[in-house]
Amino acid sequence: MNKRTEGSIREHLAAAYLAEQGLTILEHNFRAPGGEIDLIALDGNTLVFVEVKYRKDGRMGLPEEAVTVRKQRTIRRTAAAYLSEHGGSGGRPCRFDVVAVLGEKISWIPNAF
């Protein structure tokens, strides 16, 4: 299985996990020039931009460690593009979460950055 297929499977697992936690998934793979956001969801009244990271095992580090400062900047810019396209947040607060998948274990990190 190639990385893109594996990533897509893990993103869908992450979306299902977040839905089980009560979030409503609004979008998968929102793309704007220069970036992509894996999932966009609502947690109550909060608009949540979610980065999903997967590692088969911990040999290359933890998945959440791959969400570097540079990646965070890209996600923030892409979130701004999303808000611009959708007329803002509608007065909702926004946050950035990470869902880390290590093997079969899912960890959700709200307000990751």
C-alpha cells in the first residue's frame, strides 16, 4: 500500500474517532494554494482544524512530532484561506488539533498549537 492510500485510511479512522467523541466532520482534505488541512470539524460551537499524522511505529519518532512550526504555519495559512472562502468563522472560536496515529493507537491532542 502506498503512503497516500495509507494516509487516506488513517484520516478516515481519525474522522470516525473524532465523530465518536462528538465532533461533526465538515470537510476532508481542504486544499488551498500552498496547503491542505486534513479535517475540518465542529466541536460544539468551535471550528476545529485537524492535522492527522500517522507512523507505523515509533522508530522515526512520534507522529505528533512531525507537526513542526513550519507545518503549523502552513496549516494556519490554509485555515485563513478556508475562513476567507466561507465568510469567516461565523463568530465561532477556532482551534488547531492534532490526531496522532501510532500503529493502531489514536491520540487526540486538542489545542495542539
